[in-house]
Amino acid sequence: MPKPATLRDLVGVVRRSSLLDRRRFASFLWAVRRSGAAGAAPAALLDRMVADGLLTRFQADRLGAGKWKGFSVGGYQLLDKIGAGGMGQVYLAEHPTGGHKVAIKVLNASLARNPVARARFAREARAAAGLAHPNIVPVIDLDVDAAPPFMVMEFVDGVTLQAAVARHGLMAPGTAAHCGRHVALGLQRAAEAGLVHRDIKPANLLVDRRGVVKILDLGVVRGEADDELTRSTSRNLVLGTADYLAPEQAADSHAVDTRADIYALGGTLYFLLVGHPPFPDLGTQAKLVKKQTSDAPPVSRARPDIPPELAAAVDRMLARNPGDRFQAPAEAAAALAPHAVPDAHFPHALFTQERVGPAETADLLPDTMAGHGSAVPAIPWVAPPQMSAAAEVRTPVVLVAGPAVRAWVADPRD
């Protein structure tokens, strides 16, 4: 349908969309005519509908383009598009009965008829649905037979750890330990259920406004029950993200256990503390080889202000040999616990658009990490150096936080 050019065109598009009940829309039109704005451009009228709370900006933009379909999935009304990835789109939506906000992930149309893609989609949803834990974003509804298939998740108002560092600089040791401990607790729950996440990284970890860190994206999770599916459909693929996956995961993504997730958590902590993963300057293949032949550089080399015990815990997570790492996420959580004291500005500082000033420890860090902050009261974050984008070995499903640091929006670094 062409873009609406007149009020009459706009009325037709809005009515076809079924976004507004007739009485509410009629009341708006009466007010428009009474104010003498009936001749206004459709774009101006749509702006007024957004200002009046009748539409969201996402809905108004689509209607303004002449699009009146696709505002509802499985009875959930779509309010905004907040993410996109290799397998699907993610929307902020309204629950049809409760009226509360949820995140709804819709399988891409190009994959909807692919039985393997549908099976992976369903596996991700069922894995998350069975992991009730405060540090894992839960799935609350699933319909694989719908057109298109979709899953519904808790909507979390937060920001990914990837975006947190990109916008606000390096984390203080206590804040990083706090985040890492939360992730380890969530991974322990997954391990108890026989699941390995296989793609733990900053872009898949979300911190909410209370400071709780939650694990996102179970798109490549492996469980004992679905080994046959993963082996038969991706026998020769390396699953994960090159910057964070464990050395053994590069050799065989299907034979890994929870210690691979512990390695990825170590890489994530390294990123939070240093501003880049352990081997930032290598290409994908060289990076995978390097991980299998060399130990990660000690985190204290780049951050000498880190307490020795915390640095040792991070280094142990990044041990090349799985047997030298913590053997369970609970052990990693216990090692991080004594240091997990976030600074007084966490997480509130993450929900501002300002870049914080350099920390008092900036003089201990490389020059490229300091001195880029604005004149904001000093808090323990340091502007990072140029960050390398994570080298993708696969195309991961990307679900992260949005423009106003809302949850579930595509991260520009992923």
C-alpha cells in the first residue's frame, strides 16, 4: 500500500491495522477536525498520535510508510523492534491479557520452513523455559507451529555488558567481579540441568536497573538430549564467538562441558577489566590457533590495580587446559564473591548517556585507556581503547539492549 498522502489515506491505513479501537480513533479524528488540523500532513498527524499515546513511534513509522500488516504476533501487539540476529527479529510487545511488556522473538521468514532452524529455535526456548533462575532471562511462551514461529521472553530493562563498556569505559574490579559472579550463578543452574551455553560473551549478558546480571541467548546451547541434532546438522561447524570460546570448543563444539562456559566467563571478565578480549588483534583462524597453543596474557599485566586474588581467579578461568580451570561455575562464583562489591554508582551510571570520567587508577593503565571522559564526578570506570569487534565464527542470534539502554536490542559491536 502506498504511503498515505492525505488524512483520508491515513484513516484507511490505521483502520486496516486494527491498532486502535474505533471509538478511540474517532475521538482523535474529532479532535483533529475541531482544531483545524484536518489538512495537516499525515506525518504530522502520526506525530500527534504518538504524543497523545495512541501509537508508539515504531507503529507510527510503519503506518507512515503505508504498512498496515504485521503489528501482532500470536495475539501479542508489537510496540517496537528492539533486536535482530541471525535467526530472528526481536520486538517489544504487550501481553494480550496481562497488558505488561514482554520481548518476543520471531523466527526469520527465510528460516521458518527449515526444519533444522525450527528445531533449534524450539530447543532454545525450551532450554530457557526450564531454567528458572534470577540470572537467566526466562522464556514464558512458545509457538513453533505459528506463522511465523515465535517465543516470548521476560522483558528486562537493562544494558548489555558490551554496551556498558563501550559507553562508559572499563569496570572497577569490584563491579566486574559482581557481574561475573551473577553470570557464574546462572551458569551453575544451566550446568545442573545438563546444559552448556557455548556463547557466553559481553553482548549476551544484560545488567538491569537493580544491578542484576542475566544471561541471554541460548541459541547454541547444548544438552545431552539433543546431541544427535547438533552433530547431524552442524558436524563441521565451530559454534560460539572466536574472542570468547574455549580452546577445546574450537576443536569440537559438541564435546564441550560447562568448563567451556567458565573459560568464556573468564574472557568476559577480561573484557570488562581491560576493554578487549585476551587476543584482540588476530584474525579468526589465527585466534583459534593461538588459544590452543598459548595461554591468555595475565589480566594483571593490563590492570595492575586488580586485587591479586581476583586476577588469579580470572587467569584460572582462562586456563588453556580445562582441568586447570574451576570445575564448576559455583566454584568460580565462590572465588569472585569476596571481591563482588560494585561501586556506589553501579548500575545507575550505566543508564546515562554521559561517558564517565577517568578513574583514580587511570595512571596505572595504558595511556590510550585514560583521559577521554567528560567532567563528571569521578567513579571507577576508565575509557577503553579502541575495541575490536568480536570475530564471529558463526552468525549468532543477537539479542541485546536498546537505544535508551533497554533490553533486547542489537548491539552495534556484535
